[in-house]
Amino acid sequence: MICGVKTKSVSHFHAGDGWKTNRAIRIWLACFAEYSGMFDECTVVVASDHPEDRYFNNEVVTEITKHCFCKNVEIKIVENTCYRESKTFYDEIVQKRFDGLTFFNHTKGETNYAEHDKDSIDDWIIGAWFLSLMDMEDTVPVLLHAGSKNAGSFFYGSFSMINKDGSIPADLCYHGTFYWTNMEWIRNEIGSGLKCEIPALSSRLYAEKFPGYILSHWPPVSGSNGAFLLKGFRAFNFYLPLDMYSGNSAYRCIYTLAEKYGSWVMEGFKKLKEKVNNELAKHEISN
């Protein structure tokens, strides 16, 4: 527990051909090993391209288990679908009840290295983990006051975006789709008069668009709506558009945050990146 609140990690792990040497997946495994022990529960949904191949899937489960330090873990094998991580988000977070806070993550970047800058993608994936989990004792109280006029939040995650006018983007709130959610509070607020319904799964972009959809129906309060995306006293807003695939945008975001809130931010990020690089070196991952 964190601050007396139960926490759960829900992960979408795409297992395709070549997963063992895929750079993004090795980074996911290294970061999962670093943070899985902080959660009360972990659910890993392995979306397999070969759901009937027992040997293939057992290898995947064994590797995830080696990197998991959560005492209560569930690993599921499902068939990969065109909905990708959005189906995992819908099935395991939207459709299920959990009396606590849930962190959603996935094997981000596995198809990006062939077309985009390696350092930019590395920092994006590692930063998504680090910025989401670096100071949970401060984050949890804010998530528990979701919807409050005193800057509570239904969501909290990495690389959060707001529009120049302070409004919340209808489509994209978190670049990379790593974020925490207080799903029970969302259900409560919808039942109490929030003028929207929880949408059905209808697109591969469902998980990416979900925070913007919910928050766009929340009545504005004084000040920036960014308060609903961020911890108000530690906001790192970057206006759209922001190309996270090149120009080392993720690193620049983290650097800007460190300038504002202290060198500990960059120091923590670099420490995690060093651990990840050591893991990559063990497996001679260079792609």
C-alpha cells in the first residue's frame, strides 16, 4: 500500500515474433523489475501472436516472472487483437472493480525503432515509467481527491499535455499512454451527474483517448484545467504539438521539469536509465 491505499499495475505485453530481442520489450522488462515490487497487485496480459503455442507462451511468462517482484501477480495469455493495449485497458480497468488506484502501462515503442531515433524512444519509454512512479506518496492523495475543486485528479501520468488556452485535449492527454486512474471515483461521478457515459471499446486508440473523453465532460473550475491531469504543485505542462519520436523531446521534458523542481528529477531518471542500459547490455540489445 501507499499512504494506506491499495495499488495495482495493469500491463499489456505484446508477444510477437522476436520479442526476446526487441529493444522496447527489454526496456519494459527492466522497468517492470524496478517498480513491480511497489504494487499490491500486478496483472500482466500477454497478447500473443501465437496463443496456441504453449512453448512460445511459456517462454514469455517465464521471462516476465523473472522480472516481477510483486507478491500478488497474475499473468494471462490472450490472443493479440487489432485493439492492442486498448483491449487490456478496457477489460482489466474499465470493466473490473478495484478498491484502489490502478497504473496502466504497456510495451510502448516495440515498433518504433526502425523508423525513429533510438535515444528519443529510449527516453520516452524510460521516462514514462519514471515520471509516473517517481513520487507516489505525493501523487496518491491527489488521486484520492479526484474531481475536487482543490485540484484533485481522476488521472495522473507521464508527459501530460494541455492546450495553449489551458483546456484539456479531447484526444491526447498523456503521450505514450502510461497513467494512473481512479476508476471507482470516475464511476461514482458519472452516477452523480457527470454528463457522459463510459464509452464502449471501439478503437485501438481507446486507452489513449479515455482520459480526454472523461475530462472533457467535467465542468471547468477556476484556473487551468491542467490541474485535472497533474499534481497541481508539480505540473509539467507542454503544449501540443510535441513530437516525442524525434529531437529527444522526452529528455527535454524531463530536463525542463528538473530545472523547475530540482536536480533530483534528472538524477533519478539517469539512475533508472543506467539500470536499463545494463540490462540491455546483458542481452546485447542494440537495435
